[in-house]
Amino acid sequence: MARIKNLVFSNGERYPILIDSDGTPNYWVTLYVTEKLRPSQTQSAIINTLGHLIHLALWEEINNRNLIEEFTESKFLSTEDVYSIRDHCMLDSRSLRKWLKRSSSNIVRFPSASTANFTPIQSISSNHASNRMSHIASYLDFIVRVLLKNKLVNKVVSSSIASMNKSLLANKPKGSKGRGLATDPNLKSAPPEAFARILEIVKEDSPDNPFKGTDVKLRNAIIFEVMDSTGMRAGEILSLQIEDIDFHNNAISVVRRHDAIEDPRKRQPVAKTRERRIPISQNLTGRLKDYIMDKRSIIDEARKHPYIFVTHKHGKYFGKPISNSTFVNRILKPAIAVSPELLEEITRHGFRHNFNYNLSKRIDSINAAAKIDSNIKPVNEKMEIQIRKELNGWSSDTTAETYNLRHVREEANRVMYEDMEHWSQFINKE
């Protein structure tokens, strides 16, 4: 089975490649990544594309096809092939592989033959499938043109190539346009009380705290506090360096450092939005200082790099900056597992939505106070959007509005209920 490997060059560049089952890099995929993706795409974007191409290779395996050989002979995808790839793109890769593994077994145990144990192949969202097929179409168009570059290509062949690419793109699953209830992330996000609860759980003195060791408890509590107070993404928090903390003015800076030489992680966490400076409380500044000076500084390996949050478990990664997988599996998931009935919908990105919800509530408080005290300047809609963009690192007004949907909907519901209560008084009198 093919796998993705991340190389780190001497200049710090992260270069993901696809390794075939025989342990060698896949020539055609590597060529495509080098020529088309590497100049403009981030490490994460390239990894996502490689995942799509692995899924295409699975289609070839299932259908006993070799598209490289077929393209070399000027045999292109038929309409039925396009339909087949489209349907294949709708399937979850891991679920499909499990199904294939079960169906390939020659021995059938009677209990497992029961229909009660039948597990269907899971599907993915239309947006994901559409994106997957777009990357596959781009890759196949690139490959076929490279293969036939030195051959005499007539009009018929040239037309067939263009038609194949057009057909693949035309048959993409219809993804949503980013509007409507189905695409509103707030509807699936955990409620505000869930975030308040998880902050209580991770406090160092909490009886529900699932972590061991005073240093780990302090580190994890601070990470959750930073997410809650700043709305920073997990990758931005994991990439924080000591110099990003302004201990005198109580602020955190989000700095873009893609392909940083000093980062020992092959899968480098990075900032996705614009650089920005976010005010924090004096208390949080002090807790960051306590962790850096009292816990982090006594680890020799940690003093070799500038990243704030490090691994405290003795072993290969002791003192090194924590990875994304460590954050998910050893910090976030254990905290959620304490109270899954309330916290199961919490995600890393959910903290970002909750931060913006709390920001809306604070702005409401300011505007309410401004009605009473003329010395307080109210925050109008235009100013609110600018504040939200600045704190979150966005350049789009639309994005800022999206993250305010929960609060807007809450206010709309409040107004509607008040209106219904008002009119119900007259109805009851009649």
C-alpha cells in the first residue's frame, strides 16, 4: 500500500512524496507534485492531494487498470470510466479498504456471515468528493500531456484529451455553495457550556483532570486557555515561539513561519491566516511565563529550539515541540473523554467559533453600556467586522460574518420569542 512520507530539506522546506509499496517514490506523482504543486501549495495542501491520488490508485487496483500504460497507447477514459471514478470518489478510503479486506478473505465464519454484522462502506461529503475529483482530473490531464509530449498528436487525440478532462470536471459531485443551514458550522458545533466545562476539566486542581504530572497539567491547561482567549488555531498555538509573547504588554503574536529550519517536526504546524497581534490577560501572560521558566527551561532538549509547548514524556521526543497528533490524541481527546455526552462535539476549530461568539457577547455588552453612559463609544456593525477580521487574521468580510452566525441567530430567536409573547397577551384576552 502506498504511503506519504515528508522530507525536510536543508533549507527547511517540507516536501511530501508518495512512496509505493516497494519502498520507492512514485515517479509520476512526484513529477506532478514537483512541477504543479510545489511552487504554490503548502505542505498540508500537497498531502491532501496525495491522499486523493492514493484513492485513484485504489480505483485502478479494484478495476485492474493501469492508466499510465493506457495513456501511453492513447487510450483515454470512457464515459463509463468517468462515472465509475465519480462514484468511487464518493467513498471513504479507509472504509473501502476495510470492506475490500473482508471481502477478499476466502474463509467465511458462520457468525460473521450473518447480515446483522454487515457494515456498509461509508461515504464522504459531496464537497470533499468534488474536491477529490478536481485534483484527480488535474493530475490525469498533466500526466497524459507529459506522456504524449514527444509523440505526434493529431486533432482527434488532442480533442480526446480535452474531452476527458472536461468530462471529469463536469461529473464532479455537486458540492454545496457554502450557504444554507447544511453548511453552517455553528449548527454542528458544541454549545458554549461545553467549552466552559472543558476549561474546568483541564484546570490543574480539577478532580476530573485526566492528565498526569504537574508540568503536563500546566501545559495543557494553558493551551486550552490560549485557544479560548484568542481563537487561535491549533497549528498556530503549536507553532508559537517564546519571542511571540509580549510579557510586558500582555499580547501574543501569530507569525507565519512556513518551512522553518529550526522546527524539527516533519509535519510542521503553521499559521493559515494573516499575521496578527492579540491582546491577552495579565493572568494568562503570567501563566505562560511560569510554564516557560519553571517547566520548559529545565529540559535540555527544549532549550535547543524556540517553540513554547514541548513534550514532557521521557523518550525520543522528550523536550521537542509537540506534534499535531500529540495534541489531538493525548491532549484534546482525553479531555473530551471525561464527559463525552457533553463534549463529544468539541473540535479544535470549535474553540475559534466559541471565541467569536464570546466576542459578539462582549460587543453587545459595550453597546448596552453605551446607551447608559455617553462616555462609552458604541461598536457599530462595520467596526465589529473590522475587529473580528483583525483578531482572527482574516481579509474577507464574508468570513467574519460567518463566524458571527450563531450570535445573529440567537438574537433573531430572542426577538421572535419576545414578539410572540407580546401578541399572545392580546390573544389570551380575547
